[in-house]
Amino acid sequence: MICLSALWPLCAQTQLVSTNPFPAEMEFKELETIQKERDLKAPAELSILKHGPILIEAGLQRYAERIYQIPGPGSLAIEVMTLADSRGSYSLLCLFAKTSIAKGPPGDYFSAGTDVLLLSAGNCFVRIRTTAAGDLPRRVALSIANRIGRRELKLPTLVGHVPKEHCDPASIRFFIGPKALGSFGLRIAGAPLLIPADVEAVQTLCTAQEQRGTLTLLRFPTIQLAEEYFDAGAVLSRDPARSPSLYTRQTGTLVGILEGNFAPEAADKTLGSIRFSYSIKWIFDRNSGQRRAIWGVPVRILGTVVRSLVFTALLCLISIAAGILIAGGRLFVRKRWGRSDDSELIRLKIDEN
């Protein structure tokens, strides 16, 4: 067995086939026959998969698998999991990766070991397992990723809040819910960290001046829920003898938990670098280039008033022009086809016998 993380100059199929990401027939001569194939979509079928509840928590909607016979002993298994969004695929990559995660190709992000290659491409998570030597797994991964399609490399928002200073990017793990964090996350004070549903989490290793520890960052749906979790002391209420150095901080919807042999100054610096920005936009403020004001009144509002006045003036001009045209038309018609006498004038017949 060899490590699949080495980079080979390979050519892969570039045709996009979103409905069937598996290699085409006869695309790879090493894939001789299909030994087993299944395609699961029903929730009851998905729940009985290995780690089924965690996969469903990540947003699993479809599970497809093929096992190929390859030359010599052994086989090659391909699993393609379609999730609700790219957050779920990246989370599964973090959960099952045994080696560091790198940017693709293949896929958006991937992790390659001696007998397994994992990748996330958009909302799809792909796992390729084999004992075959050579570059076949990587060539197959490139083909599948090209069929899924190339998308913008965008990490989950919560990952962007991890302090870049003192934190190891290769150790970042993203968890989309409490089940994944409880099963695959690092323990806090010797026990799994319990969080409510609909809460995302990120864990990473931190080092500062020979002081090491674990940073856990939680994101709650609302600021109120984050404040309630922080005020309840769900973390600090644990036995301090098992973790004498435990620090927490809450800012906005984020709650940071730092555990390790950190001095208070280093912990305060690390947690203090976590920022939460409020985003407030007025209804009339559609972009930053329209925030000027004249006499204290926003330019956009003044523009609306000016356009209203111009529109009213145009209506008046149109009405006047229409009245003139109608009157002129009537006079023209009467002079050309009407009677010659002044039949429309009222004569009072005064002083007439």
C-alpha cells in the first residue's frame, strides 16, 4: 500500500454528469466489474447506515455506493453522499479524515491516506477505499470530482472566526451538530461537550509560548441562546480538578471555550481575538456607495423626492398638451365640416321686436 497524498500529473474526464458521478463504463480499465451497487434515499434506509444519525444530522439526502472488482486480490469501493449543502460535506470530511485536509483538486478539499481518499465537492462527500497500489484511487477521485463540477472554495462561516494566530489550521474540525461533536469531538474536562441542537462547533489545537490546549468555538442561532448557554455555566460547572485551566468567553452568537495549561494572560489574548460583527443595513441603503447625505437627508431619499417632482411636472405638461390638442382638433373639425353660423352662441334677443 502507498500513500495517496502524493501529487501525480494526471488527466481526468472533464464531462459534467451530476446525476451519476461514478466513472463511466470502460473509463478505467482497472475497474473490471461491479460487485455491489446500492442507491438509498429513504430516511429509514439512511438511518441504518454506519453513523446514520450523524450523517442525517449533517443533511444526508442520498447515499450511493459501488464496489468494483480490480486486477488481483482486493476491490475498490466508492461512496458518494449527497447532502443539503456544502457545510455538511465539509463537516463529514472533517469527521472521517485521518490525515490533514488540503485544498483540491480533487474536489474542493480532500484528505488522502494509505488506503482511503476522502473529498468534498460542493454538497457531495466522496469516500474511496482500496488496498490497490498505484494512482488509481486518485484518478478515480479526479473523475468523480469533475463530474460533480467545480465550485467556489468556501469554508463554513464559523471556521472563519477561528483565531489565525496560535491555532493550527491543519487541526481544525467542523461539527454541524451535537451528535457529531459528541462522537468525534475532543473532550472538555474529560467528558464530551454537550450542546443544544442547531448549534455548530469548531475545534482546533492552539499553542502560545509553549502553552498548549484546545479551542472550541460554538455558534448559536441567536444571541439570546448564546447568552443563556454562557450564563448557565454548562462548561465551568465541571470538576475543576480534571481541568484546572478552563476559560470561556461569549460575544454575540459565539461562545469560545479554551482548555489547556494556558496562563490567564495568554487565554485572554486568544479568546479576545474572537470577533463577532453586527451587520445592520437601512432599507434605503442598498450599497455602501449611496450613504452620502445633503443637509442631513440621505441622498437616496432626496433622489426619490426629486424623481417624484419631475414625474408630477411631466404629468402636468402631458395634461396641458393633451388639452390643447383636443381643443385644436375640435376647432379644426368644426371649421372644416361644421355649420357656418354661430349656432352655439346664446342670443338673448334684447331690443328686438
